[in-house]
Amino acid sequence: MLLGVHCSVSGGLHTAFEEAEKLGIDTFQMFTRNQRQWTPKPLSADEINDFRTAFGKSKVKIIFSHASYLVNLATSDPKLRHLSVENMTSEVERCHQLGLAFTVVHPGALKGQSEEEGISRIADAVKEILSATPGSSVKILFETTAGQGTSVGWKFEHLRAMLDKTGTTRCGVCFDTCHAFAAGYDIRTRSIFDDTITKFDKIIGLSNLHAVHLNDSKGDFASRKDRHEHIGKGKIGKDAFRYVMNTFINLPKVLETPKDENWDEVNLGALRGLLKR
């Protein structure tokens, strides 16, 4: 099914597998570091060994990370660019050490630049990161964004341009249902969902899609607001997730919905019930 959640690593990276086992999931997303720090301490040999041992014993098939929210690969500020490139290079290295398939990143914010300038800066930064990690197969996935503020990546054309300018198979895309909906890509009915996915394939290419974030939306369609809601409780509605679950069976799909009370169990149950047997 390749269905999971963003797992907590409180208590150590390997503890994510305890949550995964409890939830009965076969894929998950995680943070490999403190998201509030630019330069975390390197992973120790024990941390890597504990994680890889737990991975080998688990039923989990694919794991990926979410890069730091501090990162802005589109920035024109030299200091912020240096920190962002350094942070992402470290993230790719950590994923490689842990055996993770890829890392998902929000492409960045323009802050006074044109879309073309920002996208070129993103591509240049990513090429530098990949050049610094030549022995790794870890992919960098650009996440579809909601388009809040000056963020880039909310148009399919933005993502296509990023892929073209990086020119490597070590880049791809992560489709976030809430973000796409908020950006103006509707998925609420079967025909509209099919139209949106056809547009995605025509512009970006489904071969470049490697992961899906499953989030309903508190914000309205085309609101450009990034506000996640529980499955079927937001403005997208449950039907859209039926289409997603049965269209992207072979892609890892993870929830990023609020984790209060037992909502992970509730949301996973709702999604499992939508999968055709």
C-alpha cells in the first residue's frame, strides 16, 4: 500500500520504527535533525547502526526525510544561500548514511526576485549540492507549494523549469494534495482529478513524481494558504483521496495532518478504507 505518516524521532532516530509498527505502516517521512538548527552534529556510528538495524527488522519499505524549513534555495542573500546549500548537502549525506531514498524540500521564496531568477538560483544551488554528494543516489524532491507569500513551486511550470535547469535524475517532485489544491489545482471530482493529473504528466511528467503528501485543506480552493486538515474534514473532501489512493498505489504516500490524540490512526483507517481490493 505504501501508506504512512510523518514519524517522530523523539528519543532517537531509530524510535521512528516503534511508531511505524504501532500504526502498521510500510513507509514514512521523518526529520533527520533538529529543524531549528542550521548545523546539527554529525550522525554517530551508533545512531546509523541502530537506525539501519531497526530498518532491516521492520516491514517498512521506503523512508524519506523532509528537509529543514529554514532552507531557502531561491534566496539572493549570500549568507542564507551558503547556509541553505550547506544544510541541504548535510541532509543528503545523512539520508545516504541512513539508507533513505530521498529528501523533500520546499523550493524557496523569491523575496523581490522574478520567478525566473529564483528558479535559476534553486537549480544552481541543487547542482552544487549534488556535486558535493557524488557517491549518493539520494534524490532531492521539490515539493508542490501552496503559493503563500513569495514562495515558488506552486505552478507545475515552476517545477518543470527546476527539473530542466538541474538536468539530473537525482531530482524529482513530491505532490502535496493540500498545497496543490490551495495553489489552484482541483482534485475534488473524478474528471477534475484526471484533468489535473493529465496536466501534471504533460508539464512535469509522472515519471518525475516520487512521493505524495496526503493532507486535506482548511483553506479554500486557490486560497494560496498552506493549512493542513484531517482527511475528509477539509475543503478537499474524502472522494479526492479515493482517487489518489487508487492512482498512486506504487508511490509512498504519507500524512502530514495534525498528530493530536489518535488522529493518525483515524486518518490511516479512512485512507485504507478507500483503497480498492
